[in-house]
Amino acid sequence: MLAMALPLEQAQGTGLVATTAVEAEWLRVQLTSVEAVRSKISALLPEAWRDANECRGRSARRNMQYLAALIWLLGPEFDEQAQVATETFDYYGKAVLMTTSEDVGYDWQNDSENSPGDNGVWPEVPEQENPLNRTQALKALERGA
């Protein structure tokens, strides 16, 4: 996801983008502005809400990682929000989805088939799907767990 903010030659150097990628195509998908990043976030939100509503742990977690990377690209003033998106997975990320939706103007309060939003159910994430956050991991290490 972050490679999409790089010029094609640099992105290819990461190994994440095929060396056969075409410059014209890359320019079409490259994230070159805050508005392009916001647009990408808006495009990701329907799937993210759908996965959170359906309690799809791995898919919801992956969406949160994508969102964190995209939020980080918005600039330093969003660093804290990006960190929260990385570390928080309560209710399958719904709190982060709600905040992010508001930031980009996505109607998260209207849950429909064409435009998924909050379905009103905020289930707890089963322990096996909710990895330790950084603070919990440090405490566990201190206890010798």
C-alpha cells in the first residue's frame, strides 16, 4: 500500500511492484496527493465495514492495516490516528472505521447493501483473533509470560 505513494522506479526497487509495470498505468493509481489518499480510503471503507459487521477477523484486521498505512500517508497530523488504527482492533476495528469514515465524509451511519456502514452490532473480538497490542505485549514480557 505504501509503495503506491512512490514514483514507479522507486516502487519497483522495493520488490513490491513488478518491473514490467507501465509508467502510464502507475500514474493512474499512484497516490500523489492527500485527495488521492482520501479517495483510496473511501474506496476501502465499504469492504472494511462489511468485514467488521460480519466479524471476519483476518479480513477486518487486514483492512485495518491498509487503513493505518493510508492514514499515515495523510501527513504528520494523522500519526496518532494511524497508530491507533494499527494497535486497536476492538469490535473488529469499528471505532477506527467510524472516525476514519467521518474524516473522509463516508456515511458510516447508513448500513445498506450498496454502501455498508455500522450495522449497530459491536461484538467483542474473540481472544484468538485479537492479538496483543504493544502495551499488553510489554506487560506480558515483564511478567515473563
